Amino acid sequence: MSGRSLQDEELLRYSRHLLLDDIGFEGQTRILNSHVLVIGAGGLGSPAAMYLACAGVGNITLVDHDVVDLTNLQRQIAHTTASVGRPKVESAQIALRRLNPHVMVQALAMRADAALLERLVPGADVVLDCCDNFATRQAINAACVLHGKPLVSGSAIRMDGQITVYDSRNTASPCYACVFPPSLVPDEARCATMGVFAPLVGIIGATQAAEALKLIAHVGEPLVGRLLMLDGRIMQWTQVQMRRNLGCEICRQPTD
């Protein structure tokens, strides 16, 4: 396997992964040489990026144009009171480096528009959608479909969360636009007006990290074609099967 090899200190740091038959040395080496693009450094992006860093993802790129606000600290665990007023990506970058100095973290305090995604998505192995608005989700999805990159999508509001994986490399996989057509713009539900249960974003964000690591290390079965919905009130998961829309304007193939 090409790329950087595990060093002695890393063999100890990641020993609990190395003990897993599903991951082992080969899987951890894949993780070490991977690049994950995380869009959003807030409630979902904080736990997702922190678990990716702890697990040894070699390169993490964080994109978020926002700054840390006092109201974020109820759930956005990468940030501290001292981070208030700082760009979220810079605050998260500090947190990730403290967790694991071996990880290369690029912090981009920018909006994830189509131009930036066109530049960043081709270099990523997996993309995590941890943002909170419909237009950005559609732009991320379009870039991932165009460049054939797996997309781990999560969301959380009030006491409800959901997560799935869209992977255009799989001809049976829907894309985000198959399930949520761009033409059907929903009323945006924001944490600022609707509220969100603090641990819920941790659960969904950590699950996003788990799905990304599975994709990178070739472990198990990713959540392709399956939407998991969590009702935090009763702590119950519901699974919904999703199919590709053959008429989708984003992932439709010329032969369809």
C-alpha cells in the first residue's frame, strides 16, 4: 500500500484499532493516508472532525465561514468560551491538533460555494456534510456526484436527527437531490429559532465519522440507500430505504 506508514508511536496510539480484525494494520494505514473534507465546524462538524482526528485520519480540511458565538457552546464541543468571536475553523483546528498532533488540519474560513467545492472535493476521499442550509447541501451533493466522491450527510434539529451516505460510485445509490429535489426548497429550520438537544448533534456527528472511517478502511456496509432517523425523545432509530431517482437532474446518467 502506497503512502505513509505507521510510526512506532502511532502503532501504540491506534493500537485499539489495530486489534480489530475489521480494521487492523491495513485499514489503519488507509485511514492514515486519507483526506476527509468536512463542511461545517459546528454542532455536527465538531464531534465528527474530533473523532476523525482521534482515529488518525491523515488530512482533514475544515470549511466554515462562521465565527464562534456564545450560544454555540451548548453543543459545539470543539469550541470553548475563549473561542467566542474567533472563526470556527480556527477554533476547531486548535482542538484537533491538541487531540492528535499527527493530523494535518487545513482551516478555511470561507463559504462552501460551488467554486470552492470544485477546488476541494476532487482531492478528498470522503466528504462530510455538516452544514445547516439547503443550498449548501445541494452544492456539496452536486460536487460529490460530479467527482464521484462518497458523501456522508447528517442533520439534527430539536430532538430529531438523521444520517445517510450518498455514493455515486454505486449505480444504485441515490444522491441528495434524488431524495430532496433542488426545486422543492423547504422552509429552513435553524437551531437559532427551533432549538436542538445538545447530545443529539454529538450522536449524529459521531455516526458521520464512523461512516467515513468505514468507507476509508473498507469496513462493513455503509449507509448507502438507507436513511437512519433518530427520535431523541425515546432514543429510537428508524430506517427508511431510499432509491435512486432515474429522472434526477443531478445524478441522471446519459444512458437513463
